[in-house]
Amino acid sequence: MKMVDHKTVLDYISKATTLPSQTAEMEVEIANLEREQNSATSPSSSPLPKLPLSDTLALLSAGEAELARLQKELAEADLALPKKLARLEALESEIGPMEMDKEGLEKFASEAVRMRDSARAEGRVDRENMGRWYKAVFEGLEGVLAGR
């Protein structure tokens, strides 16, 4: 049988008294870690479903193919942009004189309408004057013929 000295026994006793509290702390930490792991891997918190490796690789390659297609479309659009901008500038330069012509035509048309309306108003005045003259002449002649 092996002999243990007093100091070693005291070390064993101090370790034995601290072990239950350390064990409890570790059990709480393990429970927390398990909870975190379960919440991180639960389907409700993960946007992607858990798939087998082959399905995941297929999904990844489909995503990469879509990305490549979109990048190709973007490159084509970038190439077409200068041509479209040049066409836009050409159309805008064509539109400028047409807008000035339109404004001139609008002014001309509004002036023509104003002149027509003033001519109509003048004609009405002329007709009214002629009507008064005819009425006066008629009444004068009627008076002359009635007085005979």
C-alpha cells in the first residue's frame, strides 16, 4: 500500500470541494452550447433546407449558371449602351427643331383664331349698322309714302 502525505490529502480535498461547482458550470455551458447549435441548425432559422451534398452541389451549380447568364446580359447591355446613347442624342437633336416648329405653328394658329374671331365681331357690327340703316330708310320711305 502506498503512503500519501498530509499535503497531498489536502490537495485532494480542495479539488473534491471545487469539482461539483465546476461540473455544474460546465453542464450549464454544455446546455447553452447545445441550445445554440440546435437553434442555428433548425430549419426555421436557416433560409436553406438541409440537402444532401449532391443536391447542394446541383443547386450551387444552377446558381452559378444563373449568375454567369446575368453577368453576360449585363456585359451585352454595357456594350449596347453607347449605341443607344448616340441614338438618343440623334433623336433629341431631331426633336429640337420640331419643337420650335410646333411652337411657331401654335402661335400662328392662335393668331389665326384671334383674327377670325375679330373678323366675325366686325362683321356683326357691320351687319348691325346695315340693319339700322335699312330700318331707318324703310321707316323714312314708309313715312313719305304714308304722308302722300
